[in-house]
Amino acid sequence: AKAHHAHKVVEERRSSRNCNSMVAIPPPPSAIDKSYTHSPSAKARYEEVNRKYMSREDKIEDGLKLLQDRVAFIKVKVVHMQDDGNCQFRSLAFELFGDEKYHHA
């Protein structure tokens, strides 16, 4: 019975998304039972599986959101440097001298 149900779910997802793959595509987040994503580990597992199907731009956006969450959690501030290949030296100068313009010193 479970195998029949699983096959039926795969067929429904394939037809709803015009997909020819025999691999089940995960449902959109809105279709997932909220109890499934109740625990942080279950939510993390779901998000990890979901990332496999994201476009490059969505992965970048997701990574930036994760970075913002981590920055907020540890209560630090992000200071953007000019991205000219010297950003590591600029950030070091900012930490040591309070200004990135001394990166050549």
C-alpha cells in the first residue's frame, strides 16, 4: 500500500510540474505539513534537500540570508569593502587603523 501511495505521489508531482523525471521532486514549502518542520533538524534537512533544486540566484540569496541571520545572532556589524582584489587588506586596515584607505601601508 505504501509503495502504491508513493508511486501515486510521484506521478501527481510529475504531472503538476510537467516533469519527465522518475525521481520525486520535493513539494513546495507551503505543501509541507507544519509538524514535519517543527524541529530545527527536520527543517534543516528539508532546506538542504530543497537547495538542490534552487537556481544559482536563489542559492546566492539563500546564502546571504543565512549570513545575515548569523551576523545578527553573534551581534556583529558587516562593513562592506571595495572589491578590487585588496578587500582582505582593506578589512585588516579598517580593523587596525579605523579606515580602509590605509590598506597599502
